[in-house]
Amino acid sequence: MDEAVKVLAQQMVKKIDRKIRRELKSHFVKMGRIIDIGADGTPTKMIDKLAEEVALKTMKKSEVTVNLLSEEAGFVDNHAEYTFVLDPVDGTRNASRGIPFFSVSLAVGRHSLSDVEYGIVKNVSTGDTYIAEAGMGAFCNKNHILVPDVAAREPVFAVTLGKRCSDKTLDMLKNSVVRSLGAASLEMCLVGTGALDAYIVEREYMRVTDIAASTLFLREAGGFVMDLHGDSLDMILSLDERTSVIAAGNMNLVERLMR
């Protein structure tokens, strides 16, 4: 990948991160207001809109031409080779409620999840930065990351349950240590570092913008990202498709969860 494309991705994440922190500090009460409906059909809060505006301005000023896929703007087609797959605020509800667990997530690919070449997830609250490049590995704050070889004796799972949860999922999680943290990109990156053993989304719920960067990060760290049918997860770079997710550090744990 052209180094200039990676530099633009880094600049975009840095500027969005700075804008989010500034606005939350100065205008926290306003940030959770719903002001529009995004291209993905979900409500747009002010914090989402402000963050995405930074991305659009950064892209417009750059000499590097890329396309943009984002939850609010949809697909911005500049007839470029690469597409930036952006979730400007992953964990909007956390951010607007004052829960310090939300991120900027940006992946760079062409057509699908399987050809994503570069990804950045920035934890806005802590400053931790997760970066992966296809074939080059995964890094947290510049430290090379590999998932643990063996799952913990008492594994810790992160789960996105939504408003409805099936008996099958409740059965699967019985007698397990479970967290529901509210930011898929960060939860998947924590699987990569070994802080979590698996991340599970039972329903066909997640969009590619939510998980594109963190999928590359976890796979480059040696982990696995599947759907609940047991297939290696792939998605087109579009807001139209949704998926279930099982992300884990080793295949034995994936198989255990699927059983």
C-alpha cells in the first residue's frame, strides 16, 4: 500500500480523536442529541456528525484520493483504488453518557473485509492505539501483539446481546464470566491482546464499519473472526450487509462456543 494512504489514515484518526475529546470536554450535554438519520438508517447523534465532518474535511484537503464508507455519510465515491471504512465514534452511547470506552475505527480496503490492508482503532479515553497491516502483524502502542496460545482457565467473554437474547446464547454463556462493553472495535482488539478471550454477537447485527479495522487487527495477532455458521467472516464494503460475529484467540474456543 502507498505510504501516503497510511499517513492520511493516521492523520484522519488523530484529528477525529482530538475533535471528540475537545467537544466532549466543552459541550458534553449536547453531544448525545439526535440531529439526523444516518445513511445506515440509525439515528445520528451530534458527536457522530462532528466526528464525520472532520473526516470529510481531512479527505477533501488531502492530495491523496480515497473513497469513504461511513455510517452517517454512506459511501462517498471518489473513483479511488482504496476505501476508508470509518466508524468515527464506535460506542456513541458510551461517549454521550460519559462511559469511558469508545473509539475511532478506520480500515483501508478495496472491496471486502478480506482485502482490508490496514486498520487503526484508537481508544479515545485511554489513548491506546491498535494498528494492523496485512502480512505485517498487529501492534498496540507500537508493541507487537500475539494472542495467547491457550485460553484462560476461566475465559472472559464480551457479548453484544442487543434487546433480545436467545435461550441458546444464554445457555452458551452460563457459568461464564461475561462483559458487555459497548464498543465492538475495542472489544475485538482486546481479544487480540488477551484481555478478553472472545467477543460474541449472536444476531445478524454488526456492520462492516463496526469491525473492519479490528478484524484485521485480531487476525494479524493470530486470532479468528467467524460468523455463527462457522464460516470465516467476510463482508462487502457496504452498509447493506449485517453479520453475527464470533471473535476468539484460538479455534478451540470458537468451536466450544459454537457447540
